[in-house]
Amino acid sequence: MKTLRVLSSKPLAQESKEKIENLFIKKVEGQVEFVYEVDASVIGGIKVIDGSIVYDGTLAGKLEQLKQSLR
Amino acid sequence: MAIDIKNIADLLKKQVSDVKLENQVVDVGEVIFSGDGIIKVKGLKNVKYYEVLAIENGASAIALNLEEEEVGAVVLDDDGSIAQGMQVKTTGKLMSVPVGNALLGRIVDPLGNPLDGKGSIDTDKYREIEVPSASIMDRSPVSQPLQTGLISIDSMIPIGRGQRELIIGDRQTGKTAIAIDTIINQKDKNVICVYVAIGQKSSTVNEVAHKLEAYGALDYSIIVSATAKDSAPLQYIAPYSGCSMAEEFMYNGKDVLIVYDDLSKHAVAYRTLSLLLKRPAGREAYPGDIFYLHSRLLERSVKLCDALGGGSITALPIVETQAGDISAYIPTNVISITDGQIYLETELFNAGTRPAVNVGLSVSRVGGSAQIKAMRSVAGTLRLDLAQYRELAVFTQFGSDLDNVTKAVLTHGEKLTELLKQPQYRPIPVAKQVVMLYVISLPSLLAISKKHVNKYFDEFLKYVEENNPAVYSDIDSTRLLSDENKQWLAQAAESFTKSFLEKI
Ligand SMILES: Nc1ncnc2c1ncn2[C@@H]1O[C@H](COP(=O)(O)OP(=O)(O)OP(=O)(O)O)[C@@H](O)[C@H]1O
Ligand SMILES: [Mg+2]
């Protein structure tokens, strides 16, 4: 069984969790388990971690992109 | 001048609003080994060959070894601060370098960073350094000469645009000199030159840059330099970077000349990398794919068909031999990949025959069709004449009783040998080469001894320029040496010889 970690700055509503789970069950092969974590450093949005692959939809990630492009 | 704050603010706003912020899928791995410019990374399942990796400390690396559980990558800007456990991310970008006109006249490292203190390189065009070569259908046969300005080469080992001609010889035999003279000879000929220095001393590279500048050749050239002090990864990517810079011009319809100085040192850099990456080693401890590496690089030198603009890349790769041994691994490889070789010899060099080209062992497999007709007509028997001369010269060392025919072959051969000697940085235009080769065989030249040959031609070429410059311009425009001009040259040589002999 695979474990996907879902990071967000605040606890997610049940409705959002269902949306996320529906999306990722299709993407990932086999049985999946979702673990939700609250991590203030993401600032906003969510980040889904599947082993070494990170689906980054967070504000922190976007700020990092902005920082890179202004270097 | 007052700083316009509003302007700066607007500029920043625009820059910020131009940035596309996207949800990203990144592959994140972890450094499990770091040392000697190499990292091994756990994870990164979806990484691509040649993808740029971003390391947590701000350094970047290129993924080269893609294995089941780990990825081997070479670090480009290692400041020694990479540690085990650091995060490594894929960037989705393949290794690229800046390209375009902004690079002309510049000295850059293999990443395209300026090394000449002339400020930043202003271009927004980039090109990946590892790209497939043009397909067979996109190519056209080599048919135009690329003049080196060296009479021994242009007459007997002619190089065409889009050709790959190896310069091979022991150390200090004038390999670099041939390449530099060829670059200098491209002045006002609409050819862009890229000189890639791999694993050389930085003083040698500086010397090259100074010479190019002094002869007005830097303006149309790019120098890509990874010196012996640079890391093996930088030395390894240097020729690919240079080639991509050349390709940008070729795909815009330009003719380009690229020099790889040299591929022996490139092979050594790759061997170092491969040993660090723990790849299996083959002959002379080089990894098995070194052949493939060099052939893929040289395959990128082509003549494009007209539909693609007709541009070309002519490559002069240089290989250093040990004690003249061309059967070592790297020399045989590159000989088999290229369209011919210019073979330089220490003995000739030391005997004062410079350029020290061994004509017997040098060939150009496609260049003949790229020679202008005038040159073909005067140089047709040159190889044979010289071969005969060399044979007889060995044979007659022991005896002194020579018949007249033998004597004639010997004296003519000696004079030809003198004629083919040429100092550095003095390229001769093809029209003048044609005149020299035509005139040397005229009967009136029998009176000129070999020690006066060079002086004779220095003055004779000037004499033609002053009295009948149309001889040169005719050759340039019609590519032929007309009967009329031949006649004029024969008469001119006769009277010129008389006055020359009176003076000396
Ligand atoms: N045609 C020439 N006439 C006179 N001197 C020459 C000529 N060609 C080269 N030289 C001199 O010979 C020396 C060696 O030349 P060059 O550096 O081109 O050789 P190389 O084979 O590239 O050497 P290396 O193995 O060190 O790279 C230099 O000092 C150069 O100035
Ligand atoms: Mg050299």
C-alpha cells in the first residue's frame, strides 16, 4: 500500500479531501492511503508528496519560483 | 542623474507579472554521495538524461547516469558545500547555453559565463547542449571550400564547408597553429569561428585570444574555454556547448568553423568522470561509449540543404598522439569518424618544415570536390611530385652519380618543399596560392635555387599585385586560371627572374 502525504497550512475540509483523493487515486497505481498533515510553512494551497515526487501547489512554492526568476 | 524610482518600480512590476507561476510537479531526491564534482542522488525516478538538477545549496548539476535506484550527476558550480542529505530537485530543463550574436568576440566558460571581463552576455536565446544532429535528408554534399590560407593544406588536403578534418600529431608540432591560422584566414569571408579550448593552460588560451584579437579575428569568433584547472565536468561539456553555439548560427544560414582543441584531453576528462561515476572501463581505461560520444559530437558538423538555409559547420578536431602513434585508442576512433586527417610530424617540424604536414599520411576524403578549378589544375600533380621526390631523396642519399631526370625531380621537389613552408599568422589567399603553384613549375624558375624560393615569391606576388592585379581578381571571380593570365604570368616570371638574379 502506498502512502501519499498531503500538506496544507490549515486542516482541510472533508469536501476538499474527497476532491484530492479522487484526483490522486486515478494518478497513482494500486492501493493508496492518504495522510493529512498541517504545515504552516506552505503558507497556502496544498502539496502532495508521493515518495520522491512532489506535486507542489503551494504559495510557498510559487514564492520560490518568483525568487528564482528574479535572481 | 536622478534615479527614476517610478521607472524602476514599473520595471520590477512588469518583471514580476511576466513570471508564470505554476503548480509544479517536481522530483525530489537526496544526495547520498558527493565528491570530486560528482553527486549520487537517491530518488528522482522521472529525471531525464542531461536534465539540470537544482541542489539545496544553490548549485546545479547535470544528470548523466540514470540507474534504477540512484542518479549520478556532475556538478557544474561546486563550491565544496554540497553535503550528504541535501535535497535535489529536477528542473524540467535540459542543459542549455546562451547563443547568438551577443557571444561574438567573447571568451566564455562552457556554461556561457563571460571570462573576459567585458560585462554580461546580453542574449535571451538559449540552446540545449546535447541535441540530435541534422538528419540525412536535411543535409547536402560538401561542395564549397573552406580555405585555411595554408598552401600545403589548401592545395593537397582541401577542406570543404561542412567537413570534419582531424588535425593530429605529437605535442608541439603546430596543431593549434594550423587551427588559429585557419580562423585568421576567415576574415571578411563571412564565416563565424568557435574555438573550444579543453584542458589547456589558461595562459595558452589567453595567448590564442590575444592573437585572434591582434589579427582582427576575434570579432567573428567565440572562445569557449575549460582549462586544465577547471573541473572534469566542465571540460567534458565544453565541446557540446561550443557546438550548440555554432549550430545556432548554422541554422540561421551561416557558415561556421569550429575547432576542438583537443579531443584527447576531452577523452581524459570523460574518463575521469566515468571512473568517479563507477562506469565500467574498457580499452586504455576509457569508458566504452567514448567512441559514441565523439562520433555524436562530430556528426553535428554538417552542410545543411538549401531548404534549411544552406548553413554549415566545419569541424577541426585536434588529437594529440604519443610518439606518433596513431593506432592508440582515441586517435583511431577519431580518425575513423572524421573525413580525413592532417598528420603533423615532430621530425618535419624540427627540420624546419612548418607547417609540419606529412603529406603522404594526410588526406581529405571529401575536399577535392570543394577545391576551386584553378587550384585543382595547378595542384593536380603536387602530391605525386612530392612523393616521387621523397622516394628519390632517400634513394640517392648514398650515390652521387645522378642522371638529369633524377636531378630535375630532386631540385623541383626541394623547391616545392620550400614553397610549402609558411610562417604563422600569414595566411595566403587562394588566388595567390594558385599563382605560386603555377609559377614554380615554369622553366624560367629553374634558375632560382631552393634557398631563394621564399624570397622570390614574396617579391613576385607583390610584382603581380602592382602590375596586373586582375590576375588575382580573375581567379577569385571565375575560379579559373585563364590561358591569357597564364601567358602573362609566364612572361612576367621570365623578366622578373632576370632582374631578381641580378639583385641577389
Ligand atoms: N608554421 C609555423 N612556423 C613557425 N613556427 C610555428 C609554426 N607553427 C607553429 N609554430 C610554433 O611552434 C610551437 C608549437 O606550436 P603549437 O602550439 O601550435 O603546437 P601544438 O601542437 O598545438 O602544441 P601543444 O601540443 O602544446 O598543444 C609554437 O611556439 C608555435 O609558435
Ligand atoms: Mg596546441
